[in-house]
Amino acid sequence: MEQVFIYDTTLRDGSQAEGINFSVEDKMRILQKLDEFGVHYIECGWPGANPKDTILFERLRKIKTQNAKIVAFGATRKAGKKAHEDKQVENLLKSGAKVITVFGKSWDFHVTHAIGTTLEENLDMVYETVSYLKKHVEEVIFDAEHFFDGYRHNESYAFKVLEAAFQAGADWIVLCDTNGGTLPNEVYEITKKVVQKFPQARVGIHAHNDSDTAVANSLMAVLAGARQVHGTINGLGERTGNANLCSIIPNLQLKLGFSVVPSQNLKKLTELAHFVSEISNTPLPKNMPYVGESAFTHKAGVHASAVMKRSETYEHIDPSLVGNRRKVTVSDLSGRSNILYKLREMGLEVDDKSPELIKLLEKIKELEKEGYHFEAAEASFELLCKRHFGLVKNYFDLDAYRVLIARRSTDLSPVSEATVRLYVEDIKEHTAALGNGPVSALDRALRKALEEFYPSLKDVQLIDYKVRIVNESEGTSAKVRVLIESTDGRRKWGTVGVSENIIEASWIALTDSLVYKLLKDEEEGIM
Amino acid sequence: MEQVFIYDTTLRDGSQAEGINFSVEDKMRILQKLDEFGVHYIECGWPGANPKDTILFERLRKIKTQNAKIVAFGATRKAGKKAHEDKQVENLLKSGAKVITVFGKSWDFHVTHAIGTTLEENLDMVYETVSYLKKHVEEVIFDAEHFFDGYRHNESYAFKVLEAAFQAGADWIVLCDTNGGTLPNEVYEITKKVVQKFPQARVGIHAHNDSDTAVANSLMAVLAGARQVHGTINGLGERTGNANLCSIIPNLQLKLGFSVVPSQNLKKLTELAHFVSEISNTPLPKNMPYVGESAFTHKAGVHASAVMKRSETYEHIDPSLVGNRRKVTVSDLSGRSNILYKLREMGLEVDDKSPELIKLLEKIKELEKEGYHFEAAEASFELLCKRHFGLVKNYFDLDAYRVLIARRSTDLSPVSEATVRLYVEDIKEHTAALGNGPVSALDRALRKALEEFYPSLKDVQLIDYKVRIVNESEGTSAKVRVLIESTDGRRKWGTVGVSENIIEASWIALTDSLVYKLLKDEEEGIM
């Protein structure tokens, strides 16, 4: 199988996405994951362009990667300067990276209008920068900025730019669709021409998603002969994002028969996508191909029951190949067979004609109407079902809670105080606690009351808290859905609460989270 | 220019997406928008499959569309029955729709394993259902389910199925990539074969996004000769979604030279996308091509300043062609030139070397470190800048607020009470109000105190309220960012507040919202 090389630019181009701001530590963690996963090149930043990237390269000089080559990114020298006198070029060498990518203009309009120099001088800038760098590092990659636009406007000049880089010794010539405006058929034809014109060169593709075809563009370029693909995890990047490696890699490997990463590594793709989503604090769209939570989710009754019989009927690949899993969700479109599937997952065998099952179905429909959504709150759903069948004991009974938030103009921040009164068996607990906000105050007061009886609750940490208005048209008086994600270090679970009152909704999700922990410990015989 | 017909299935296939549940009213509203926009076919549902769709078709019989044909969707007759005896088929006719789409199996494996009949009987089912329906309605569209998988497994049988539909009089033969596993090069080749084999037939494409190439697949099918494209607004749909019409339409019309919708309608594309996002309560990803908020957003300093000079340098199309707009965002990657651009938008001309500007930049950086994000809160950003230059007067001074939320086990829901003490000029106001939750109680108490002085605040409605944890690893003690969207019927604006305390963060966003309304009214001379 022929090899395609993956060039990840999550840390450089990906960090241009709106709302993303990686710290040096974030970059180091992502880099390590990418290296383990088996990408071939990791573009880490532009040394000298900002202090963060300079510090990063200093740290990188001290580590050794397993698989990936560390790449520094920068521009060709300035017009009218010598390459070795250009500070920006010097910074690339100082970074210590053994592979350097330099971008240069290949669209005549950009040469004359954006950087304001002559077409001839631009060719010299490309040639001299590449050949100078090539003397000092192992590999130089030339990134032809705006190549496709350049080709459309002035084909012969665009080729001259590639020729300059190739003659100067560039190891790769990468065709960059900077504005993302090119469609897959064009990418195929143009890449094919480049490959024919430069049979000795190794060619790459760098696509952006402005036309919603970045993944297809990358695949078509490979089919035309490109062997290096640039992209980012989850398609992070400016505007509409870069080409999404999480789709490109499985498409190349599972469908087009190229060798990309070892197949046991491919099984870590979903984990990698979620990891980058967490570090970048960018929620992963559920419907993201291959790695999204819904990518193999079946909702409609017909599909769900067919998939349970023969999975290939409605699945394009086996989800485990990319480390994802099949999900059958509970929703008002689906019927009894889906609920039975979920109950079976929980270890509950119920007769599909039992009146108890029908009552459970009605209860679920009722809650969904109120605004509940169990898709991201499987723990609450499991509690609902098990409570329905009498399988969850009363760990405590609430008597009352109260939260007060007060702020005077002279205060730096408001005070939040919660009190909780509850019974564990016959023992009354009445506790009070302060918190940074009302939910943390409640959380603390509740644990204060319970930890004496259930010490394992100390391990529970709330790792995510999300709020959504259920009926958006009514503003603050509408219903609120709170999703809480918790962990005890071993497991992770989601719970949900719905109410007109955000505190009550939080309370429901909070108590479900703690009860779920107690139930699971009990089921596993830990308590 | 050659016409491509758009077949929208947002209301049918789109409604299969996880978390979507359209009411009859929602469907009617979306249908009206789609019709105004100019799609050619609107698939509304499966009559008889559920009570909602039955009611919908009853209502549809009473209305007249301007542009679009109403389509009812259903299956071929059951094995071993006559078409006219099949209740499901009868329901299609009873719906009153003049165009009917029937799907039939074209993958041999599905015939024998999913519906469990013979290959021969399946051909009869297709032929008889299409020819029976064709006698009663104007147009019959045959949807060849799993066509691409069928073609790969048993090419000759897949063609026999198309042949049966064509011979029976189907007006369109639509190739459906049901599992979404096919790549663009294959779609092109296979569609080309179909077009060559059936030169008399009109061919369509129905793609799903499981390989992240649904848009490209649709385009490649059109390039191979298909002239009807199925898809949904925003790519809504099961698993990874259907082909996104919001990308397909501009690609076909602006780039491939087909005629799709009138160009003045294309300018409403962004509005349509946001409308469907709101009705379906599915937030539109910011990075969605063409219609997303970030699709034409420039963040990095170099790009932003080049775009300001000549927009084609970094934009693949003029955003106004699809009703979107260019945005330059404020972020720590961007420098002075972006802030100056924003200030100019607000009508503030500031010297780019003034010390006040530098102070403002520092203030913004400080707030961003604290967790502020102004990208979705332009009103708060405008207030920040104008306050910095002394252009916002003190409409009121807060003295104190207090919120109490209490619930006893015997209460149906908690009580929320807020008190606010503030000064308008020298007059002290001390108000109290109840609310459905703490934020609505605060909102009411605040308005109670202010409306006497500023009656136009009565027009302000909060239409969205979002909460996000800024530092996800610390659970409920982490910082909270609240985004509020408000409207006064004429304008819409977003404000933001950040605090460890959700109530305080809400308070900041809430007061900014009201102050922004007062400022705008004043600037426009309404007060």
C-alpha cells in the first residue's frame, strides 16, 4: 500500500480559529498526542512571530518525538534583502527545527498588491529562501500560498513559482488553497497538471473548508498524485476551518487503500478528536463524521432495528475501526425496540409486552415534552429506568434547600450561601456552606451532609456544567436544562435536570450525579 | 445557464437528526421560508407514518405555494400485496400531494436480509408502486435507497431496479447514498454510468455526510449529469447529517455556473440558515461555510489588514452574495488595526498612536484573560469602548442586589425572590420581585426600578441566555460566562458577563443589555 504523509497544523493554522488560544502547555500536550497517534509532521508555530511560539520551540529542543517530525513555519525573505540577513528567516533556523516550511506567494495579484514587489523579485525570494534554508536543515517544504487562485489568474507565473522552489531544492511542494474557494474537480485537474509538470517533485495539498469541500479536495489531490496532506484535528482553523484530518485519515486508509497510520492507532482517532476538543475548549459537533457522538447513532425505529440485526445495513464502516461506538438513542421518534436495547445494555431483561415497559415509555415521553434530553445524560436515563423498576434505593430524602446570593456595590464579588436539610435513613442533617456561586454552594452543603455516610462521594468531581434554554423565545422565564458531567477518576457520567429555575435544574442534575455514583459503587460491590 | 433543481428534505430526513422535534407549526413556518427562498421541491413528511405528518398534509391541502412543489414521501408497496391494497401507498395518495417520492431497495443484500423478499418481487414492488402512483399524481420521484452500495455489490441488479422505476414512468431517478460511505470520485463515475445507461431519464442525487464529503458528492453528481439535488438546510439529518444545501446552492450557482435560485434570493441564504437553526433549536456552527458567523471572519493581523485593502485577497466570494458579512474580531492574536476597524464601525475615529487606544487594548486583553469573549457580544464590546472614551452616561448606580431561592420538599417548585436597590440620579429605588428563576426575578426587580425613568425598556425582551464554564476542569467553582441576546423588536444585540458566580455574570450581562438599549435610543434621538 502506498504511503500518504499527514502534516498536522492544528497548533499553527488551527490556532487561528475564532475563540482558540492555546497556551504553551496546551501545545505540548496536543503535540504529544499527535506524535503517539502517528502523524508524520507537526507544524508547531512561527518562531519569532510571538513570544509563545519562541518559548515552545525552546522546549521542543529538549524533547524527542517517537514518530513525528517537528516543523517550524515561516515566510520567504522580505523583498530587497538577503535571506541570511532576514531576521524572520534567521528565527526559523534558530528554532532548532529540522524541518522548515516556508510559504511564498504564487498568485501574481498578491505579489503586486499585498506585498508590493515585482514578479521577478518574488521568484528570487522563493529560490533564495529555500536554497538558503536547505543548506542548514534536513527538509524544506515549500507552501505555495493561493496556488489555485494563482493558477486561475496566471497559470504560467504560478508554475514559475513552483519551479523556483523545486530548483532551489524544496523536498515538498505544497499546493495551498488559502481562500478555500476551489472545488474538488478543479483541485483534481490542477494537481494532476502539477504532478505531470514536476514528475520528480513530491507534492502536497493544503485545503481550507470555505466551499465545504476541504476533505474532498484533499482526497482528490491524493488521487491526482499528491502524497502529503495538511490539515487539523476536528478541522479547527480560521473562518470555516482547515481540512479535517479526522475525516481524511479514515477515508484514505479505510476506503482508498492508502497506508496512513498503523491500524491500531486509527482506533484512537475518536479519543484524539475529543482530546483536542477539550484542550481547545471547542465543543465537538455531535454530527462530526467518524468521531462525533452521533456519527453512528440510530434514532428512527426502522434503522435501529435493522442495525441490531446486521450492522452493515446502515453503517458505512465498523465504528470500532476509528474508536467510536454505535448508539441507539431514546427519543419520541423511536419506539419500544430502542428502549429495550438500552435496557439490555443496563443488564435489564424486560418482556416487550409488559405493562411496566409501556408505563416507562410514557414517562420518558412526558419528560421529553418537559424539555428533558437524555442523549447526553445517560446516567440520569439509567437512574430513571432503574428507579422505575425499583432498583435504586433511597440514599437520602430532601427536606429543604435554600440559596442566598447577595451583593452590595462595595463588595468585590457576591456572597453565595446554601443550606441543605435532609435525612439519611432517620438521621437529620442540616448543613450550610459558602460557594463561589450558588451551584457550588449547594454542591458543598449537600456533600457536607452526605459524605459522613458515603465517604466515596469525596472522589466525585464535576467536570462540566452546561446550561441551555429549552424554549428560547421566552428569555429568562423559559425552561432551563442543566447538564452536568462528573467523574470519580475511573468513570465519567452525565446527568440532567430541567426546571424553570436554574438552581432547581442544577439541583436535580447534581443529586442525580451523586446518586449515580452511589448506585454504581453498590452494583460493583465497592460499598 | 442550465437549471439544477433543489429538493429540500429538512422537514423529513432533516427531522431525523438527534435532538430535533419539529411541531406542525414549526414545519409550516420552515416550509413557507423555503418556498419564498425558491427551492423547487419540499419533502414534508411521510403521511400516515405518524399523526403529526398526517395533520401537516391536511393543512397543506389548504394552502398554495409560490415556487415549490409539495412532496409526500413513502415506500414501495409491501411484498405480496397489490399496490392499491397497500395502506401505506394509499396514505400517500390521500395526502393530496401532487408529487410523491417512493423509496425502494436497490441493494440486493437489503432486499433479501432487511425486507426478506426475493429479488424478482422487489422489482415488481418498484414497478407496480411507481406505475400505480403515476396514474394519480403529477410527478413520481423514485429514490433508489442504498444505490451506491448496491452498485458495488451487484451492479446488474442495481441497474435492474432503476430500469423498473424508469419503465414504470418515474419522472426522476434519484441515486441515494443512504449510509453516506461513498467518496466523490466514485459518485462521479457511477452517476456518469447511470446517465449514460438511461439517457432519457432525469437523474438526481441524495447524499449523506458520513464520509464528510456530502457536498462534494452532490457537486460531482451534478458534474456527471444529475440535475436534482436532495439535501437539508444546515445539513441537518441523522448521524452526520444530509448534504448541506446552504453550501451546495452557492457552489452550484456562484462557482459552477448553474442556475439554481434567483440571485436576489441567494442573498437570503444566511437568513434562511439562521431561521432553521432557531426553529430547530440547533445552534449553527460558527464555522459553517457561506452562512456561519465566522465564515468571513478575519482574526490574524496580516489577513485582517489585507482584507481591508482588497477583499478578494482572503475571501473566496463576496459575503453579501449569500447575505453574510465580513467580520473582524477582537482577540489577543489581533492587533491595533482590528480594534481601529471596530472603532470605525462604531463611528469613533481614534489616532492609531494615541495612549488612550493603547490603554483600551490593554483593558481588552485583561478582560479576555478573565474569560470575556466579545465575539458574540458586540453590544458589550461597544459599551466597553464607548465607556472608555467617556461616551456612556451613568443611567443608574447600583447599591445592592440580593436573590433568594428556596425549596422545601413539599413545594412543587422553588421560590425565587430578588431585591434591587439603586439610584437614578439622586432618587433611590428599592424594589422586589418574584421570578420563575433567580435571573428572571433579578430582571424583573431591575426593570421595576428603572421603567419609571426609562419607559422604552418595556420593549426589551431577552431572547436567548447561554451559560458556559470558562475553565472546564474546575466544575462548579470555575468561572462562568453568560451570554444574553436581547431584542427591542427592531434591533438584536448580545451582551456578556463573566464571574465565578452565575448570578453575578447574569447581572453584568443583564445590565449591559438594558444600558445598551438606552444608549442606542439616545444616539438615535429617540429619548
